[in-house]
Amino acid sequence: VEEAIGIAEEIGYPVVLKLHSETITHKTDVGGVKLNLTNAKEVAEAFNDIKNRVSSADFLGVTVQKMVIPRGYEVIIGSTVDPQFGPVILFGTGGQLVEVYQDQAIALPPLNTTLARRLMEQTKIYTALKGVRGRKAVDLNKLEEILVIFSQLVLENPLIKEIDINPLLVSPEGMIALDARVLLYPPNTKPEDIIPPAIRPYPSQYITTQSLPNGLSVTIRPIRPEDEPLVVQFFRDLSQESVYLRYFHSISHQSLISHERLARICFVDYDREIALVAQSPQKEIMAIARLSKVHGEEDKAELGILVKDKYQKQGLGTLVCRQLVEIAGKEGIREIIAEMLPENLGMQNLCRRLGFYMEKQEDIVRATLTVGS
């Protein structure tokens, strides 16, 4: 009791006392949370009351926290393991009435800022978070960032079985976690007994920084969903000739930059394909290349690449495709094929430099590379 009083006086009244237990996670349900304690007498009474409400095996003491006056919205951010899909991320209305409101949405990790926003948009509380009845909006970009980091935490720590921050108090002035809990798998759990994520995480191991022959620094990395605005500009800057040589027919710029089409380009299932972008120091996308596994033939993939006109004939295409070939070997791909128009001499020269076998077939040229040969 004396230690709790000392901590309370050190951090300043009012304070909150919460049950500290390794067995009881929902502290409010057993009377294990005492709010707005304003003096030493109230702290002592709260300590003893909490201690008397649970067994000695469940009581490891109390935590003392500064009392935060709620001037915002209580939300919950959590994760649990689904028997089919592995870890799932939860967001919604939080607080003591979380089960009553039933205002929650779920998504599969990993999250990026776009997916985090879509998750929030599925809840009723999102309307309030945007600002309602004269109240200011909360920092939704910061909330996106928290969800992204939270999803990374879940993926990077597979021994987490359940975790939630409830409530996370969000307001225009900031955000603070008022309570949290973590439930781990037992220490003797075998790795094969842990259900893996349904979606493969972003393959950050494939990010490299290289230099073109002219000295320009280029970052080559897997594409992300949030790249869509940059990809829009990339396609706007392409000539009709470059579009025709890549897709074998003309496509209007309006069709090239439709959201439905760009979503398919930027949202990638990394188990099925790897798409790389080459990016300048100014964050401009200079090239996009893709390896797509052939359906039913997991060790074979099709190669496609587009280089922005002003960066063509500078060795960029060769640089990006060489990295894709290296990735193919690591991903278990044994054969890469590429098809191009006979007049696409640049692509033919690129394939020859990388060791592809070239064969003319009717109206196309087919290039084949055995990976690792």
C-alpha cells in the first residue's frame, strides 16, 4: 500500500489503480479498476478493495497510472488468431461497452496506410473520428500509422496469440493507450502449431539501392498499395509507343490510370507475383517490372517491364530485370518467359544481355531463361 501511495504522490493526483494479474485480463469485470483517486486515503482503500476481490494467486499487486479525463473517443485495436486465416487485426469502438456496441471491423495483416483507412471506414465510430457536430477531427493519419505499426508487431511476434489496446483514447489533441493486454502461446508451443498469416508480409528483403551507368542513384523495391498516386503519374508520362510495345495494342491514358486497373497493379499477392518499381531520389517511379507465376506451374513465371521514356536506353531496364532474375531463384522459380513484339528491339536486347534464349514465333518473339543456368 505504501508503495502505491508513494507512486501516486510522485506522478500527481488524480490517479487510477488497476489490478496487476497474469490470469485476469478483463480487470473491470472483477472490480479491478479504481478511477479518479484524489488522495492517499482513497489509494489505500482502493488497493485493499482490489486485493480482497480476487484470490491471492490472481493478485500480483496494482499498477498506478495518471488519471486521464476522457475528452475524446475510446477505440479498440486488437488481434486474435483465426483457425483458418491466422492473425487478424480488429478495429472499432472500444471501452467497457465494446461487446455491447459491437462496432468492429477486421482485416488481414500486414496493413499499409490504405488498408488501415479502409478498415476504419467500415466502422460507425469512423464518422465521429472525422469530426461531427462541431467537434474537430482526430489525426486519422496518425491512427493509420498506429494500425500499420500494430500489424507489423503482430507479424514480427508469432508467439502473440491475442493482443489488444482497449481503450485507446483518441482526440484532436493526441492519443493515449489507457489499457492493454497480451496473451502468448505457451512457451513449449511448436512452430508448426502456430497458424501462419494468410497474406505474405511485404518482402522488404528485396529492397536495394543501385546506380545507373550515368551515376544516378536508384532504389529498386517491391511495389506497395500506397504507390498508386505515383503510378498514376508514371503512366501519364508514358508515350503511346511505349504502351503499345508493352501491351501489344494501344490503351488510352484514361484507361491506364483507372483505379480498378491500378489496384490490380499495386495490390500484390507476393506468393503469386513480385512487382518491382525503380524509384529516383525524388521518389519518381522510373520503371515497373513484374514476375507473375504461371497458373498451375509454380516454377515458371512471365516477365514484363515498362520504363518511363526519359529513362530508356540508360541501363535501367537491365538493372531491374537482373534483380528480378535473382529474386526468381530465391522464390523457387526455375524458368522465366517473356513475349514481345518483333519491333520491340530494346526488350530483345535486354533479354539477350541477361542470357535469354530468343525464338521468333509467328507475330511475337519469345524469350526463355532457365534460372540458375
